[in-house]
Amino acid sequence: MIDDMNALLLSAFWGVIMMFSSFLFKEKSAIRNLAIAGLILLIAANILEMNGRILFHIDTRGMIDFDRFSLLFNSIAFVSTFIYFLLSAKDIEKVGENYAEYFVLIFFILCGITLVTSFKSLLILFLGIEIISIPLYILTGADKRNLKSNEASLKYFLMGSFSTGLMLMGIALVYGAKGTFMTGIPLADMTNPATVPSAAPPLSVLFTAGMLLLLFSMSFKVSAAPFHFWTPDVYDGAPAVFTSFMATIVKVAVFAGFIRLFGDAFGTLQSQWQLLVAIITAATLFIGNITAVFQQSVKRMLAYSSISQAGFMLFALYAMNMDAKEGLILYAAAYSLATIGVFAVLIKLKDFSFEGFNGFSKKQPLLAATTTIFLLSLAGIPLTAGFLSKFYMLKAAMATGQNLWLVIFAVLMAAVSVFYYFRVIQAMYFKEGDGNADMTVTPAFKSVLVFLAIVVILLGVFPGLLLNWYYF
Amino acid sequence: MIAVLLIVVPLLSGLLAFFFKNEKAVRSWALFSGIVTLVISALGLTILNKAANLEFSGEWLGNLGSSFSVKLDGLGQLLCLLTALAFPIVFVATWNSHYKNANRFFALMLLSQAGLMGVFLAMDALLFYFFWELALIPVYFLCSQWGGEKRIQVTFKFFIYTFVGSLLMLIGIIYLYQLTPDHSFSIQSFYNLRLEGNKQTWVFWAFFVAFAIKMPIFPFHTWQPDTYEQSPTAVTMILSGVMVKMGLLGLLRWLLPVLPLASYSWGDVVMSMAVIGIIYGSLLAMQQDDLKRLVAYSSIAHIGLMCAAVFAVSRIGTQGVMIQMFNHGINIIGLWIVIELIERQFGTRKISELGGLAQKAPAMAILFVIVALANIALPLTNGFVGEFLMFNGIFSTAGTKYTLVFTILAGLGIILGAVYTLNMIRKVFYGNTGTLTESAHDISFGEKAVLTAIVAAIFMIGIYPKPMIELTNTIVDTIINKSDVFSSMKGH
């Protein structure tokens, strides 16, 4: 079996190139441009692959399968990273001296993302998750002289390793029950080849335990409650530029892996884990939204908001139907783009508290307007991509025909989310102040933000622009 | 095409208005856009009144089963005319009020007009929801930026209330959509659903809460007096004159015909809430010293009556509601205009600080008294036509056993309405002049013209309501056919 892996190889390769760039180039702008060029290549390679043009042929023995879903997801991740670079690559300079190395790590993370979105074997999943996690531990602690950054990094590393351990344990147990790492092969065929297909698959204790361990460890990675405790501290402690990357691109990519894992490996057992996922979803929504209301810092609020958005994305896992997959694609794009936009503006500020935004619309009317659009999208107001993505999720959950309480609960929580997103809008427009009077932004930065805002609105009116890629 | 233009013209002119620099220019631009919209609406009623012009259906979100379909039926005609009328009136009446960042103010006003038009025209549930929210967002910004002292909290409360309501409605819409055989959001598919009674109940409440918050119906009204008080008067006019009609339209177009069984079985509960609202609103209105709050509470009473008449599900009552929706819109805008004039002249809205205005400003007094009398439904005025039909409907309905109770209580509301309105007129316009009102001057020509136009409309509809009744005849039949449980049972 020959597999095509343009993006996977290219991202790893470009990571190595970036490594050399740190002593080849003196100017930081050269390093930055090299990174941006790498991403353009990545996007191009991925689009070629979507159209059937394959650059590298490698036999992976079916362990990796780049299907439509994973390719589209990779595209979203690459394009989001591209926009992230355009907006915030300059701000990475402020973090520390090892400018090129940060890009190296980001490219390696992208490589891990391509694995996580396309695995067919649990081993590849594990590999991908680790390739994502280890650079993230480093990026979190990149601000070496900042105690908070160090603490966040250590905390993330300890908790992350623990959950990786759980995942490995889960994989081992599932292997024990099935005798294979491949996810696509149903359990029934493996344990007892003689079983008639109509009979319910026998559930061994090994298998169930493995599945639960995988559920928990993946929940940890996407910061679903009650496995979310690391998130606010890590997102708050990490340098804001990297929080932006972590909370968006990485998170949605792991979600894609989550869906893939439970769709492929445990899809036939949906009735077994559905209620559990429903409870995790409800808890995530509740904790994310309610706690976000009480935050004083916008950065920390966004950390909690990322938990609550994860709650909505969990609907895709809960429903696991066609709507859910489409919805997750749209959600990934909508959430990533909007959050990257908000962070890009936030990074420019000196004061991360809500008061820091006071009077912002007078100083920077354009930035305030685009930020408002991003926040409206995150809150799920119609005409923005955020609304349609939430709509898809609700629709997918309703299509399952059960647990209506979950949908109503989610909607009430969405109303709660308005509280904290609108606090920023209120500060920008209706309150006086000049906390960030002396910030400077380039016209290029502004135009990228405007472009991003237009994309958010376009996706909110014509989601087909993105979703049609899933089919054609 | 008319239907599309009614949305597109305010939308585009609103977006353009953001780029104006000069306050005067943007003001004129907004008025110009409002008049163009009014002309389009008038053309749709008269010369271009052909089915092909009034309907439009375009491809949009095809894979979701939603399309951009808009249509001007009788109800839509009436409400779009009201919207198209209201905005130029508001622009002219507040011509002399100054706003910081006027370009944003007028841009948002025009955007909210586009949203309102969309709500009144949408024939697709998802599109309806889109416009429902689109009308809300600009109003949120308008009230929070240009409102009174407590504007931020008050408007936020208003926003959260309506947002919760509309999200519940969204769940209801998705639920109904899942049940349609062709997986479509179109209104026809929703009408053809004919759900079983037990499935209708919760969807009914999900929809009803959204509409009840918007109207507002007791006990969902708590946002309303504060918001009306704190908003800039131009926005208050739109909120109370046009926006509350969104809720009533929701009941008439999206609730009763889609869920007739639940509407029948919960009709008594809803009518009780509405009647409580009438009495409660009237009693509170009697206590108010602030003119804006007085009108706000009186509006709760009037809307309550309309809601009760909707749930009476009778032909004549529904007809009355539709006419009254229009009447209430222009009457209440007339009241706000005078209140705005008083506030601008004296810097206060307190009834206790005013008095004897009729001596100093006779034209304002006469015009205001006529509008106020129309508001309490004196014969010969438009209010009488609407309320007479509605009472007729409530009294003669077979939908509830308690017709007599509801009619008497609602009638009590009318009497109370006369009490507080006449009392307010007496205290503000008659008696002796106070320190504030001694140097009062009468209103300007432009203001006179606007109020005279409103008064003319009041008498025209009051004396000759036939064109309006004819306009809404067909749509009333359609709604009643779908909503009346008894007649539909006969049909099966």
C-alpha cells in the first residue's frame, strides 16, 4: 500500500532547514521570511495532494491514510499557521533569543499534526501526540527568565507525561484485546473470527479499560473537563504568542485525531461511550464558561474560553455523524481564525486585563472593529463563522435524537459565553481610557486582520466555500 | 425583487454610512436611504404589486436545506411599510439631536432596518433566525454607546435576555427541521409538519419564550422599561414602534400555524400571562413620574392585548392584531417624538416638573393629545379600529372557555390606560406653568410636519380602515386555516 505524504515529509524537512537557518542568517526578518515561505510550500503541497498530485510515495503499510478529512484538516491547520505567522511572527522575537528554534519547534508540531489527523494505527497516533507535545513543553517555557513561564512548562510537562502514560497504557490494553494496532479493524473480527457479523461484539474488560484510558488521555489533550486543570495555568503562563498557537491550531488538530480515533476504532461501540462523552461535554461547557466569567485578565479568559469552545467541539465526538464531521471542520476553521485574530491584537497590548481594552476603539478603530467581529464569532452570533459552526454542532447532536438536555444546556452556556466576550467589546467601545495609547501596528498587520475578519464573515454566510472541499 | 430591495437598500447604505466623515452628510444620507426604502415599499403596495415582484428565492446553504427565500405577503407588506415609514420619521424627528460618531450611529440604524425587514420577509426558518439576530446586534451597539447613564448594564441585560430566547428558538427550529421529511427550513415544510400534540409542547415553549421576551409579555418584560429609558430616543422609537412587532410576527407566522395543537392547549396560560401583563403594565404606568417609563409600561399593556388577541385564534381578532401592529407602531413613535421634544427643550422627562405646556406650545399639545387619544383607542382614531376588532376576537373565540374573564380584564386595562394617559396629559400640558415651562416655545415646522403626518395617518386609518383590512385578508385566512384546531379537525 503506497501512501502519499507531501505535507508530512515537507514539514519535518522544513523544520530541519529552519534549524540551519539560525546560523545561516543573521537577520531575524530572513528567518521569518524563510518560515513563511516554508508554510506557503506546505500549503501548496497539501493542495496538490488534495487534487491527487503526489510528490512522495512511501509504503506505510496502511498505518497512515491521508483521506479527505485529514487533508482538509491539515489545510486548515497550515493556513491558520500561515495567518498566525503573518500576524504574530514578529512578536515571537520578544520571547527570547532563539528566534529560529521557535519556528523549528512549530514546524515539528505541524509534522505531528499531520500524523494525528491521518493515523490508522494507534502507534502513529501516539507518535503524533508526542511529536506535538514535546515541542509544546519547550515553547511554554520559552520565556526562560519568567517564573510563571517556567512553572507552566513544568506543570504542563508533568501532567502531559502522565496523560501520555495513560494513553500508552490504553493502547497496550487495546492491543491486548485486539491483537493489532490498526484502528480500522473492528473488534469482533479480531477476538473471534467465527462471530456472525450481526451479533454484538463481545466486550472484554481489557478492551473497555483501554478505550476509557484513551478517552481520558485524549480528553486531557483537548482540555476537556475534568481533565482541564492544566489549561488555564499553562495558557496563562506561556508567552502569549505561543498560547495563541497552542490554543487554536494544536487543539483543533488533536480534536481531529480524537474524532478519528473514536470514529475508526470505537465507532461501533458508540452506545457504550456516548453518555460518558455527553457528561464530559456538559462538564467542559459548564466549567469553561462559568469560570471564564470571573476572570480579570483577557488572556486567562481566552484560556477558559478555549475550554468552553472545546466543549462545543466535543459535540462532534458525541454525535459522530456526517454533520459532526462537517461541523468540526467548520468549527476548527472558525475557532482558530477568530482566536488567532484576538490573540494577535492582545499580544500587541501591554496590559492583558479587561481594563487594558478601555477606549481601544478610539485609538485603534480598525483593530477594535476586527476584534469585535472575532469576538462575535466566538460568541456564535449569526453572520459569522462561529454561528454556523455552533449550528452544525447542535444540529449533529439533535440528529442523534437523544439527550436533548445536553443541547439545551449547551445553548444556555453559549448565552453565558456572551458575558465574557462582550466584556471586551464593552471595554473597547463604551468605556473611556487610554491604557494602550502608544502601541504601533503596521499597515500590513492591519490588512491581514481585515482579511481575516472578512474570511470569518464569508465562512459565516457561505460555509460551502470551505465544506465543499470535503467532497470535491 | 421588491422584497430583496427592501433588505439590500438599507443594508448597503448602512455599510456605506460608516465611511462618512461629516455629521450633516451622513444624516442626509440616512434620510435619503430611508425615503428610498419607503418609496420601494410604497411601489410594492401599489404599482408593482404583482406576485413576481414580491417574491424571491435564491440558492443559499443548499446542503443544509435552507434557501434565501423572502416574500411580501399581506403581513409583510404591512410591517415593511411600518418599518419603511418609521425610519424616515425618526430621522426627521431627531434631526436636531447630536450624536458623537454620527456616521456609526446612522450606519447602525440602517443596519437594524435591514435586519427588521429581513425578519418580516423571511420565509425560511434559518434565514428568519439570521435576521432576527442581525436586527438585535446593531441595536445593542446603539443603546450601549449612545444611551443614558446606566446604558451598559441595562442594554447588556436586554441583549442576554433576547439572546437566550433566540437560542432556545434555534433549538426549536433545528428540531422541527430534523422532522421535516425533505429536511428543509422552508416555511411550507414547517407548515406541513403537523406534529403530534406531545411533541409540540416543548417546541412551543422554546419558540414562545423567544417571542415573549421580544414583545415583551409578562413575566419576561423586566428588561424593557430600563432599556426604553436608557436608550437614545431615536432607538427607543425603533425598539417600541417596530422591533416589538418581531415577536408578534413570530407568533402569527412561525408559532400558531406551525404548532396549532400546543398553541391551543397552552392558549389559556399564555392569554392569562398576557392579561396579567395588561393590568400590571397599566397599574405601573399610573405610578410613573418619568414620561419614558410611563410609555414603556403602557406599551407592555398594549402588547399584552395584542398577544391575547393572537391566541384567541379568531379571524376577526387576528385581523385586528395586524392592523393594531401598524397602529401601535406609528402611535407610539408619535408619543416618543413629543417626549423627545420635551426632553430636549426642558432637559427633563419628569411629569412633576412640567405643566401648563398647552399655553406656551399649543400646536404640540393638540397633536400630542390626538396621538395619545389614539393610543387609548378613542373612536375615529386608528387605535379604535384595531382594539375593537381584537376585543371582538377575544370575546367570540372558541379557543378558550374563559372568554368573559379575559375580555373583562383586558377591558379594565383599557380603562386604566385612559386613566394614566389623561392624567399625564393633564399634568404635562394643562394646569399652571412651572419654573421650567414658563419660557417654553412651540415646536418647529419640521417637527409639526412629522406629527401632522402621524395624526393624518391616525385619522385615515380610523375612519377608513378598508384598504388595510383588504391587504391582510388573504394572509389572515391562511394563518387561521392553519392555526385553528377546530377547523383543521373538520378538514381531516
